[in-house]
Amino acid sequence: MTIAEQTVGRANQSLSRPLPIKRPIIALGAILLLAPLFSPIQAQEAILPGSCSVTLAWTGSPSPAARGYLIHYGTASGQYSSSVNVGNVTSSTVQGLTGGTPYFFAVSCYNPYGLESPLSSEVSYVPGSSPVGNATAAGQAVLTVDGLPRQSDGFPGAQGTYRGLFAPIDSAREQTNSGSFLFSVTSRGSISGSFNLGGQTVPLSGKLGSAGTAAIVTKPTRSEPSLTISLQMDLAAQSVSGTVSDGNFIAELSGFREGFSTSDKATQFEGQYTLVIPGTNDSAVGPYGVSYGTVKVSSSGTITLAGSLADGTAISQSSVVSPDGYWPMYVNLYGGKGSLWGWNYFINNNITNASVLSWINAANSAKTAVHRLGFTNQEATLMGGLYKPGEMLPAGLAVSLQDSNFTLLIPNLPDNTNKLTLKTNKTTGVISGSFANPDAPKQIIKFNGVILQGQTTAQGYFLGADQSGAFTLALP
């Protein structure tokens, strides 16, 4: 390896000093090899006030496992206070250097799992002067490196628990072509977990390959289909992508690696929340009433959902918030014949749906159920916010009870003549009550909902014979 300096405004000088980049190229099932690579490092100096730079170039690795390079540098030999991930290139410019200050550089490469090779030999350089340093070349022979992990011995960068959702992107989501997944990757690259498809649990097991990918075909059973699953790990983004197919559909999957723990807490998301899913005027799309829920996010990022849909169906889910605030919601409903599906997002003490929330009710055969013929809402929305226990809504709010047949407004609660009652759980924000049916005063109808403190309102639903109505408590 040679070093050539070019300095603006000076006579060109040239120094040739062989300098090997001694980086191991890591291959599955092989001993780590240290192949000294010889190529020129070219230093081009731009002498500007307070701004100098140096351009480094090196010979790229021939190994398919190499995914990029890191340049490490600092102002003391062997002490690199800065590192730059330059990607899969063989030259890059380091800027922002101070003229007259010695800098020391070394290069390393990394594989798809974040495993990094030892540093190359060091080269030093003083912007505004000739290169300094005394690196010498090693032999040209390939060397065996002992004491370093091989890819076949470990996948430390991929180890963790992954969860997410899958659904087609070029066709409508259905109960039989979408769902959720949860799997773990060990330090040796073994994959184990399951996919939830249409209420069925499909076991998953496999092994990561050298490029951070996996191709897995699950075994079919009487109740579980065989799935062909492809996975691609992205360690920089701490995520996973891929596809799922049973031969009849192809769905895209996306998910994340869990990042919070008891030692790395989800401080920005921790707390109690309340949320609602607004209703619709079209009974073929969904209930008229407002579905509701309570959410608790623990310090370790665990999400606990409990609530009730506006067709009278109870819902619950246990999940985890991603490091950047995403919540994969998948709730099986109606004995596997329906589900809630979508990505939600925690931001600034609020919850919203990051993508369209899909609600499928293929059929509900329960004798007491409303919407027994089913419905599909591919454009449902979800909204909510942080709930602080003990903080109540202000006085002077009015109650609105409405369905497709009647609208009941009670602007002054103390003077109501509809036998209206209200009860609030100050700990959770759940609100409940009852009122007399205006068309049949002897019939008492119950309603339930939650307080939305950020909107100074409460919303929920009540059930009729074959439909639901909306309950609202808000400023008149």
C-alpha cells in the first residue's frame, strides 16, 4: 500500500510506504482468514480555514460476506475517537480535520450480522504536511487468525426477539392472507417462533444464512397450512422484512427487534392511555358506535390492551412497542373469523394509526351479537392519548346518545329526565352508565366508553337489538 500526498499551493511530493489493510474476511463454516490487502491510500488535502480533509482508498474484499467498511480515526495512535460507516465502497473522504494536527486512521469491514473484523494496520497523516507514520507491509501470504469468532459460531448482531405484521400490498387484506409473527434469533442464528394466520398458529423454525437471510417452509398439519417464508435482517435498522405465501397469496412482512428492557427503559412511551375507534354510518362497513380501549405501556415497553368493540366484542392484546414508537396490533376476533390489524404509533403522548386499521368480521354467529352477517372496514381509524389517573373532565359537559333511529341530547345532567346515570373509573378512565330508551322509557340501555383527557371528552357505545349507537360526553 502506498501513500501519496497532494497539497494545494505546494510542490507535489510522493512517499511510497507499503501499508497492508489486514482485515479478516468472514465466511460461514470457514476459519477466519486475514488477507493483507495492498492498495494506495491517497491523501488529498484541502487547506481552508478550519477545514481540512483526507481521502482514503483501499482494495475491496472479495468475500460475499463483506457488507461495508468503517473508517476509524483519532488524534492519538491506537485511540480512535471517531468512526464513520462509509458503506460498501472502497474510498471515502474524511472531512472536518484541523491543519497541523496528526490524525491516525485504520479501516475495518463488517458482515450482515454486525460482526467486525480486527483493525487494519494504522496510517497517520498531518493535514498541511507530508504523511507521517512508520507502517510496514506484512507478507503476501494468507494468514490464519485464531481466537476470533466465525460466522458459524455466532450471530451476535442478529440475536434478539422480532415481531411484526404481514399482509398483501397489491390486494385487499383478508382473514386468510394476513396476520402477525413473533420469533427469536439466537446467538448462533437459530430461528424459532410462530406466525398467526387467520387465527391459526403456524410454528416457525430455521437458520439464518450468510447474507442475513432465511428461507423457511413450515410443515403443514390438518389445521395449519404450509407457509413459505423469506426473511431479510437489517441490523442497522434493527428490523426484518420479507414475504409469506401459502401458494394462494403472497404477503409482505415487516417487523422490528425488541429494544427495551428493565435496564433500557421505554421512558418516552411509558404510561396509561385511552383510545377509541370511531364508528361508521354504513352497517356493511362496521358499527355506528365508538369502540374503546385502555392501554398500559410498562417501563420495559410491554403493551397491554383491554377494551370493547362497538359490536359488543371484548378485545385484548399483549405486545411490545418498538424503539421508535410503533405498535403492531393484531387481535383475533369471532373465533378466528375476524381480526383487527394495523400499525399504531405512539408520539407526543398520543396514539394514532400509522397505517390504515383493518377490521374484519366475516360472520358472528352468537345469538346475542349485532352485525351477525359480518362486515369489513379497511379504513378504520384509531386515536387516543395519555390518561392521568385522578384528573377528571370539567363540569358542564353534555351527553349525546345517538343511533340511526334517534338522537338524545342531555345538555344539563342534573335536570335530565331520561334516568341517565354515569360512573367513572378514575384509575383506568373507563366510563359507564345507563339511560332510558326515548322510544320505550321503561327500557334501560347501558353504555360504556373511555375518557379522552386530551380532547376533553368521553366516547363509547351502547347496543340495540341489531346495531349499536354512539355515546359522547363533551362540551355543549
